[in-house]
Amino acid sequence: MKTKIPDFVKTNQFGLLLLVIVFILLFTFTTDGFSSRFNIYALSRVVAIDIMIGLAMMVVILTGGLNLSLGALGVSAAMFGGWCMESMGIPISISIILILLFGSLLGWINGYVTVKTGVHSFIVTLATMSIYFGFMTLLTEAEAFRKLPETFTDFGSMKLFNKYISPLLLLSIFTCFILFYLFKFTDIGRKLIAAGANPDAAELSGISVNRMFIYCHMLSGFLAAMAGIMLTARIGAAIPSMAGHLGFDWLLPAFLAPVIGGTLLSGGKVTVFGTMLGAMLVTLINNGLYLIDVGEFWVRFFLGLILLFAVLLDRAREYFTSKNSIVS
Amino acid sequence: MSNLLKKDWFGLGLVIILGSILISFFKPAFISPFNLYVLMLSVSLMLVVAMSQMIIIAIGQMNLSVGAIGGLVAISFTGLMEVYDLSILPAMFIGLGIGVICGFINGYITVKTGISAFIITLATLYIFKGMNLGITEAQPFYEIPEAIKYFGNAKIVGPIPFLIIIPVIITFLMWVLMNRTSLGRYMLAYGNNVQSSELMGISSTKIVVYAHIISGLLAAIGGMLVVCRLQLGTPNIGDSWLLPSFAAPVIGGAILAGGKVDVIATAFGVLLVAIISQTLVIFKIDPFFVQIFLGFMILIAVFINRYREYREDRRNKVFSNE
């Protein structure tokens, strides 16, 4: 115990970083297409959105709740954006602000109902999921917006750094830094964490827990709307089915990234960069599964196994660290 | 009488009866034999699915993989008959067995790791669904024995489908389980307070694993009932079960924190959801409205439950002051 190990090495993030590097090396040497410029560019576009989705779920998990309506909310916001830009001809920058406000509003509804009824956010967001998705399908008549302004769609297909990286990824990483700053250094961020970690204690020390929980849901809606915009830019169109039926396709990456990243499901602990690395790991494995050709249909099966494996590993880590702390 | 008023199912029953009278007044087609037949068919299927979720809600957890289990069993059941030429009975028992195994996996991992059932069943949802798609490659099985087709179409008397027998028996058995057996009472005790139920000497492992096994078994039965009705085994059976499976118990007054479920009220919840969906169809309202409606109904039920809790709290306070 005399050898000094830097604290960083002992963290979950470091383990994740190692895993990400190991997988990158593994796929680079065992498969043909992995390190090609095309594949890395495609990966950067996918992972950008997965990070955003993971962050959107993370901020609700902070409250000890979850947000099933994430996908439905993101798609609704994206379709609203398509309507703003294509049908109403509102300039892009104003449209984006409107979309983000719209997402926050839907998130506010989730938070408000959860706080007012005292029911677990699971059941509230299950209901709002079908409400948002239902209204979205009704209003759009399941038609896509395909004639978006070119400046907007060009952003989605732009290539940076010798054509390796999409600007979408930079946007996601930038968001990570802002969230990190929010939770680490601002008053409101600390209050959000305190409210999630121990609502009673937070309430006693003068924090309005209900308001904090509503803020978390609003932030989740904001980030989900952001993911919706990015997905629209990537595809070049706003399509009602782009997150699957009821937005369910977003749910697995949404939970995988924060859970692998070390966010506690009981609330009160967030790891922004853990979530980022978690999303990267998931995207890498997903991409690898396609490259080694397990068959399109089995990819889902393996992703489920990976989630199971990740939570079990997390459990084991917790078990051993608690054991160690008793000994010392 | 005042006892009756306090029951969860009483208000629901009243809403159902009054609503039905009102609807049939405006649209006599509502009580046409064909409409009643369709209504009862959809009630039959959703009843089993709702019970499958309800028993997990009773122990204070949730099971996202209900639909995935139903789908996996449905395609295994039909696949065994079509590809391996198994007769109906062995295929059925293997199907039930798969449901039990899936439930056991959910329950065992949940209780042994202490990780929330939500995450475990989200993972197994993808595992079971992935196996389903991996096996079928998204192609349905069409060759269903005549006996099953007959069972799915036959009527007992008038508009009453043959298929409804199984869900009715299951509902009765679930009522007996939750109200008349020690296992059922233990489940509710566990759902109410894990620590105190353990202190009473109730084995958590046993309770959680049994509840998930029953849930898996019921999901399996649900999957096979859909096969009987559709007359084919498609991989997307079970995909749309999640929302209704929670809607019925919640509308029936189940508290999601566990410890309180009502089998009869859940059954009424299923009936209410089915009637409303059917009515929207009769009034030629866009099917997507059904979804929105279901969402709103859950929210309304949640608010009503909250209000009743609040009122009960106040009444208890008055008594304690005396």
C-alpha cells in the first residue's frame, strides 16, 4: 500500500478510458474497415448523438428517477423544428432556440406532474411518452420534413480534421464540458446534486427539492431536443420514425451510457465524462459487432448482454470498494 | 354499502357501466354482437398481460420484458410446430417452460445483485427480443395447426369467444393467489416494506423469483393467445404491450411503490381501456388518439390515486387527534 497511485487511476472513468482504447486497438487490428476514414467519420456522427441522449437521461437519473419519454420528446422537438424551418420559414438560429425551448417545456411537464403527484417518474414519463408521440404523429400525419434549409443540413454532413470528425461530436463534447462546469462549480449544479442525493436533507437545508427536480427534467428535455436537432442535421430530414416506435430506439443507449459511466441509479451522483466514455464504448462495440458480422439481428441481443454485464461489473466494483474501505 | 364504496373497483365499475350505457345510446353499434366479440377478444389478451405486470408491481418492481417474453414464446411455440413438426401439447409446454425460464432469469438476477429490476428487465428485454429476431430473422411462421386456428376463432355462445376462458381462469387464480394464499400476502408484504418483511422471516429470494416466474409464465400464455388469435407467429408480438400492461393496474389503483394491487380493479382497468379504445374506433377517431388517450388516462388515474391518498391521510389525522 506504499506505492502511490494517482486518484484518477482508481476511478471508473479511467477503467472506461482503458476499455475504449483496448477496443479501438482490437478493432483496428482485427477488422479491415474500422480505421478507415469513412468508418471513423460515421462513428463520430453516431457517437455524438448517443452522448447527448446519455446526458439527457443522466440528468434525470440524478433525481433517482428516469425519463422513458426521452425518445418521443426528442423526435417531437425535431419535428417541431422541421415545421419551424420548412413550413414557417423561420431563420435557423431562431428555430433552434424555439426547439430547445419546446424541449424544455415538454421536460417541464414531465417534472411538474412527477413532483405534484409524487408518483415515480417512470409511470409519468410512460404516459407522456405516448402523449407526445401520439400528438406528434397526429399533427405531422407521419410525414417527414425533407426540405430543410441547406445551411442546416450542411452542418450535419460537414467534415473536420482532415475529414475524420463530424462537428456534431465537437458539439457533444462541448456540452459535456458545460455540464461538467455546471455540476462541479456552480451553485445551482451543487443544489441539483444535493437534492438528488438526499432529498430530505436538502429540503432541510433550504433547497427547494421540487424545483430542483423540475429543473432536472427541463434540462433533460433540453438535451433531448438537442439530440433531436443533431439527428435531424445528420439525416438531413426530420422523420417521425427516426427514433423508432414511441422513440424506443433511444432508450438502450440512453441507459447504457450513464450506467456504464458510473451514474448511480438511486440518484445523487453524476459522471459527465463517464457518460461520454460510456456512450463511446457502446458505439464502438455496436460498430464492432457489425464489422465482425454477427448478423444484424443479433446486435440487439449482444447490446442487452453488455448492459447486463456492465451493471453486474458495476455492482462488483461497488462491493469490492466497500470491502476495501472497511479494511482500511 | 360504505364498505363497497371504498373498494378500488367500485368506482371503476360504475364508470364502465354508465359509460357503456351512454356510448350505446349514441352509437347502438357498440352493443352489436360483432363489436362485443372484438371487445372481449382484446380484453382476453390484455387481461393476461396486465396480470403479468401486476404481480411485479405488487412486489414494488417493474418488468419491461413482458412483451419480449411474450414475443419469444410466441415464435418458439409456432416455430417448434412448423420447423420441428412438434404437436401442439409439447410445443405448448416448451413455450410455457421458456416463459418460466425467462422469468426466473429476471427474478434471480434482480434479487441476487440488488440492481433495480428496471435495468435488469431492460437488458433482458433486448436479450429476449434479440434472440427472437436472431432466430426468425424478422420472418413470421405461418403454418399453424387447424386446432389452434379453431380455438382462436370459436365462440362459446353468442358473441363470447372461446379464447376468453383462459384469461378468466387466470384472473380467478390470481385473485386467489393475492387474497387467499400466504405466498400472495408475502409478496404484498415484501412490496410494502422489504426490510420488515425480511425481519418477519420471509425469504426475499423466494418471493422475488416466484413473482418473476409467474410474470414470465403469464407473458408466455399471453404470447400464445395472440398466436391463436392472429393465426400466425410474428416476431413483433408483444412489441406494444408495455403501455397497456402498466395502464390497467395503475388505473385499477395499484401503487407503484408496491404493496398494493387489486386483481378485480386491474381487470376493470383492462375493460375500461378496451372499451375506450373500441369507442374511439367506432367514432372513427384517428387510432393515434387511442395512444394519447391511454397516456392521459394513466395521468388522470395517478392524480385521482394521489387525491384519495391525501384524503385518507387527512381522515387518519383527524382520528389520531381525537
